[in-house]
Amino acid sequence: MKVTEHIKNANGKTQFSFEILPPLKGQHIQSIFGNIDPLMEFKPPFIDVTYHREEYVFKEVENGLLKKQVVKKRPGTVGICAAIQNKYGVDAIPHILCGGFSKEDTENFLIDLDFLGIDNVMALRGDAVKSETYFKPEKDGHAYANELVAQIEDLNKGIYLDEELLNSSKTDFCIGVGAYPEKHMEAPSLDSDIHFLKKKIKNGATYIVTQMFFDNQKYFDFVKKCRSEGITVPIIPGLKPIATKKQLNIIPHRFHVDLPEDLIIAIVKCKDNKQVREVGIEWCIEQSKALQKAGIPVLHYYSMGKSDNIRAIASALF
Ligand code: FAD
């Protein structure tokens, strides 16, 4: 079922969903199931699976020379989605990127998903590869997520890249896109970012999931601004409980979000990461309760491969 249908069918009840990462190459799929199992009692209508593009690594060869190699450290997004749908009977949402994909790769990826009975996708641009400063699209790939959304929507109309294909079948993907209550790091202003977000909706996206935020007011202000710009689709908040002291610096650096002063002070006072984890869970429960009270249709948690703290939060709410 589509995410938009799940929201409609819930009749205003707030639902619980979460995002997982494929395991590092070499690990068994059981490591994924081990994180999903404890969360199933909260009846997620859908589970997102992130996509991780290639990275460059340098391996030492003879004479101390370095050889550049392209590796995907977390492959398996599509297989994990199929396994989730098969094992749990829950909709799995693969993330699909512009980065690393030509339009032809994208089309073939979408055909695989369609054949597997996966009818939701989260369409994203992706970041620059780790060793590069700026995002570079593939030759014959998409530069922005709104172009990727347009290609998916074309396939929903039966329009394939090869215009000579006759009687081609239509896919029926529900398309989600990302958004940033505190602005995407590259956007010159929030207004400009929302302008391009609107383009993703115009091209066919029917729901939005936000970047993590730790101050609900930022989310509420963002939703208000989107609504005033004519964006009417559901805007699902993305939430993450802080779990380590290091994340005080890593999260702002990596995700370009601010942490509220009260949260920073509470974390700094912690003696160890066990205490930080408790503070993070409590903060996230309070955030979630306020969002639930405001009638938000889905609360979406970034599990980052760990389910124990997400379980503690879900137990307090769902
Ligand atoms: P876009 O919507 O393309 O926007 C990127 C930037 O370009 C923005 O600043 C925007 O304002 C600007 N822009 C857009 N269109 C235009 C245009 N036509 N002209 C000029 N400027 C334009 N990354 C992964 O690698 N794997 C994942 O699984 C993943 N999951 C994510 C899930 C969520 C919910 C979110 C919010 C992010 C996720 N990301 C993931 C990170 C994401 O790929 C990065 O944040 C990326 O830098 C931007 O992706 P986007 O789809 O928002 O890009």
C-alpha cells in the first residue's frame, strides 16, 4: 500500500515508522532482522531502507603505491526491501539516489522494484562522494531530485526512456522526497530551498520526510511556510535520539542542524554515554509527544542501525 493511503486509512491517528541502514558488506541479513524484530509490535505501516552510493578507497599495492578502488560498503537496499515485505508483510521503501545512477540505471532499478511489488520510493539527490566537495551527477544522470521525481512519474505514466517501446506497462509508485526545516546546507536561503521542494511536488512527489530536528518549533515554522507556499502534501517529521556525547559535534557537522541549548547542557552534564542515551531518549519522547498532540500523521525515526533506543521511545508513545 502507498504511504499516502496508510496515512488516509489511519484516520488522524499518529503512526510509527522508522528507517534502517543496510548492514556493512559481509554481514548477514539477520543483523537487520535483529533490529527490526523489537520494533514490529508498534505496527509500522512502512519501513525505509537507505541507499548508500559508492565510495573511493585507496589500497596500498607494491612499492608503497596507492590504488584507487570504488566500493559500495552498504549494498543490498533492494534485497532488504524485498526481504522485509516478504518476512513482515510491511511496506518497505527503498531510497533511490541521483548520485551514481544514469537515467538508464534508474529505470532498471525502478523496474526491479515494480516487479518485486514495491510501490513506494523515496527519491533523493544524494551527497557528493566522500572524497569530493560538490555533488556531481553521472553522465546522463540527474542533477537534482526533482528531475528524478519526474522520471519516476513518467514511468508511472508508462513513459520509458526508449520512446519506441509499445504498449509499455505503467508503474504505480508513491514518491516521497526529503526536506530540511533548517535549510539544506547548499541552499542560499530557506525560501529558495522551498521553491525547489515545490518543484519536487509539482513533478509528482506526494509526501515529504524531513531531515532530523531537535526543536519542534523549527518543524512547525517550516510546515507553516510550506503551507503558505501552497505545499499541501503530508510533511512527516524525521526524529533521532542522541546517543553519544560525540554526536553533539557530529550531528550539526553532518546534518547541518542546530541543537537546543537545554539539550546541549543536559548532554554535557552526563558522566558517560549511558546517561547521554537516557537524555536523548527523554528528549525524543518529549518531542514526539508534542508532535503527536499536534496531530502529525506519522513520526519517522532514524534508527541508524540501532533499535534499542527507538524501542524505548515507541514504548512511551504507541
Ligand atoms: P535536492 O532536492 O535535489 O536538493 C539539493 C539542493 O539543491 C538543495 O539545496 C536545493 O535547494 C537545491 N536545488 C534543488 N533543485 C535545484 C535546481 N533545479 N536548481 C538549483 N538548485 C536546486 N542520502 C543518501 O545518500 N542516502 C539516503 O538513503 C538518504 N536518505 C535521506 C532521507 C531523508 C528523509 C533526507 C531528508 C535525506 C536523505 N539523504 C540520503 C541525504 C540527501 O541525499 C542529501 O541531503 C542531499 O544533499 C540532498 O538530497 P535532496 O533529495 O534533498 O536534494
